[in-house]
Amino acid sequence: MNAKAKTAPAAVQEQGTSSPAAAPQLPALGEQVTVQDPTGALMNLETGQRFAAGEPTPSA
């Protein structure tokens, strides 16, 4: 598969505006994304292990 890599945020920040923020665009099924978790608390459901803290990790 040769899909563009995207970065998925580990946390969504709230904005202090009165208008609702646009929802982030979700990756398409089978699209490869890069996950970066600064805490190392997120579980990779493909491998059953935790994502490495602070290290971008490819995930499909």
C-alpha cells in the first residue's frame, strides 16, 4: 500500500470560541497514519503493545 501518511493527534485541544470547531478529518479505511503519544499510554490494537512514548509510529 502506498498511501500518504498522516499524523493522528493523541489529544484534541478545546478552543475558546463561541462557534463550534470543525471536526477533524478521519483517515480512510486502510489508510496508513502515524501515531505519536507523548505519554506512552495509548494501546496499539494491532500489536497489543503500547505506542512508544514520544516516538512517531506507523499504523494502518
